[in-house]
Amino acid sequence: MKPQKQDTEEWSEVGTLLGDLYRIVNRLEELFPGRKFTPDGHLVGSIGEALAAYMFGLELLPASAPGMTQSQ
């Protein structure tokens, strides 16, 4: 999947959404002391891939596309 040209306003929204995500995490941790609600794993990886595709003009494969493994 080739990244779409996105303007500054759209990427500004991404920053806002990520801020919202961390505010939600913080609030959940306040409501449930001792419980962690960390955004990690797949979510953080997907955010990183989307950002890299945008910044470097990369073409992303569909999620979980066959053919690429860590052993290659």
C-alpha cells in the first residue's frame, strides 16, 4: 500500500490523537491504581510504520503480508 500524500493538517490530527491516547492511558491508570495500560506491541509498531512511510515515502505492505520473516 503506497502512502497517500497527507497535508500538515492531517498529520497534526495524528499528533492530537496520540496525545488523546496517552491522556486516556493516564486516566485509566488513575482509575485503577497499580494497573498499567501501556500502549505497546502492535499499536506502537503500526504507528511507527505509518510515520516512517509518511516521512520517507515508503510503500507499506498490507498488515501481516506473507513473504517477509525475521529469519530471512
